[in-house]
Amino acid sequence: MGLAEFTNAHRALAEFWHPVALSCEVGGEPVAVRLAGQGWALARFGGAVAGFADACPHRRARLSAGQLSDGTLQCMYHGWRFAADGRCVQIPALGGDGSIPERAQLRRPAQVAERDGLVWLAPMPPRAPLPELAPAAGLGGADIATVMLPVTRVEANAAILLDNFLDEAHLPFVHAATIGGAGPEPIPRADVARQGLSFTAVREHTFTNLTDPAVRDGVRPAVQRRRMTYRYQAPLTATLLLEFLDAGGWQFLTFTVTPEDERACRVYQSVTGPGLADPEQADSAAKYEMSIFEEDLDLQRRALSGLEFPLDPAAELHTRADRVSVEFRRVLAAAVSD
Ligand code: FES
Ligand SMILES: [Fe+2]
């Protein structure tokens, strides 16, 4: 597939890294993934993951339906074999003495990498580094570990999902049954520090802490203070450090949305924090985060489905409480325009 087949937005998104699979999903069989309107086949050659446009140069069969054998990726249609660098090394129908055409080469993305338990792919040379998904060093606590949440495919605009992650004013409404039970409070204009195609915003608010054991024991009120440090990294990654000012401790959430095409995306999330090295605590933290995310998905389905994401600031109405989401629009617009 050539560039002409990308929409403009997708062409811009192709110039960034995106997670396309969990590392553990790419093993002995090729895997089909979709990114920015294009299909890719991922295959693990020895240790390293390689990616190829998911179309055999012969009759365009999906290579992800083929198999890995003898260190090659073999197309299921006529058995052509391709090496890790995309070169065709065998065409069975030509026999041993046939010469392999020069153009029998798989198209490869600009870069593929594995980090933080994810396979990342940049279709075109990336304009920003791989997103940073690790919490800042120096956060204390014992048994710190990272838990990947279940990957969720959502029929929604990727930017609308990310906008929702960065949004604070929805918490008392969409999350009234979980963290938002403290009710609405005025949101002061956030201080936002921009660095290139990313920004950081810090704010404090009250929330309902349903996971604090001292709340269950009646020792601490459920409505507590927490500091939220958002970091956005264009185009579609955000992290959130939660510091619990009353209960102590912290959690670090990551949220990356991979656009499959105009209609669907995949959400990769993780939670890191003290205590999560314990499988039981990890399981209950993952379940709790997913129950909060389910409230956002319900909002997507019932109120936001089918919406486009406008980069024109005049298309929506903003207030001073929306400082972070306005900055998100600004940086995203800068990232996807040349
Ligand atoms: S289509 Fe792949 S070998 Fe013919
Ligand atoms: Fe939410």
C-alpha cells in the first residue's frame, strides 16, 4: 500500500510510534495488526520482532496468515519465503535454479521496537521519541510493580478517548459511582508546562478513595485529596501520577490509544504502584481500574459515539476549567500538521 491510501490524518499519525501488540502476543506465529488504516504482519525472528506490510508482493495474500519456518516467513498461498529483512529467499514454483525477482521484497515500516511489554511500530520515520511509560525515579514504597490492563478495542475516535483520559471535570459525573463520589468542585486554571510535543500539568482535587483499607475500617473519610500529574506525549499517549495526600502512597497510570482506522482504536493501559508485586493486589487494582474505564466506555457508547475530533479550537466551547484539554488540542494540532 502506498502513501496515497492514508488519509491526511493517518499520514500524520504514521510519523509517530504506536503500540501495536503486547510483546507476549508475538511468538511462533505471525500476528495481524492494524495501524492508521493499514494492515501489518508482525513476526518474531529469533528474539527480535519484525513488521511487514501485510500483503505478499505476489498476489497480495495476507502474510499474517502464513507461518514462520526455518527462520523465514512463508506465505500460505504459493509458499514464497521471506527473511527478517523482507527479502524473498525462495519461490518454490521456480525450482532451485530460478532467479528471484529484485522486487520480491516485503515493505517494512520505518522502525519496530519492543519496550515496556509492548511492540511499537512507526510506519514512517518518527517525529518524536518512543513515549516514556515509566514513572519518575524516586517514588517510594515496597513491592513496586507494573500491571498491564486488558487491551480494549473501542469503536471510537482515538483522540476523543485520550481527551477523556486527560479531562478532570467529568469525574463527578461519569465516575459518580467510583472516584467521583466527592461531587463537583471548582477546577482552578491548571499550570501547564509545555516541552516540544508534550506537556505536564499538575493539579490537586478531592476524590472518593474506595480502595483505602482505612476507609473500610472507618478510620479515614472516603473523600480525600490527591495530586494528579498528567503528562501528555503526542500524539496519543498520556500518563497520570496519582499521589494520595491523605492516605499516602501513589499510583502511576499509562494510557496509549492506537488508531486502527477512522472508526476503531485499541487502548493499552497499565498501572504501576507499591504493593502490586503481590498478585492479589495486582488483580484487584487492575479490576478497579477497568471498572473506572468501563464508566468511560459507557460514556463513549451513549454520548460520544460517531463524533470526530476537531482540531479547530472554534469548533467547541472552552472554559478556564478546560486548560489541560485545550493544551492537548494545541499540541495534537502541532503534531499532526507539518
Ligand atoms: S500470494 Fe504469497 S506466495 Fe503467492
Ligand atoms: Fe473517565
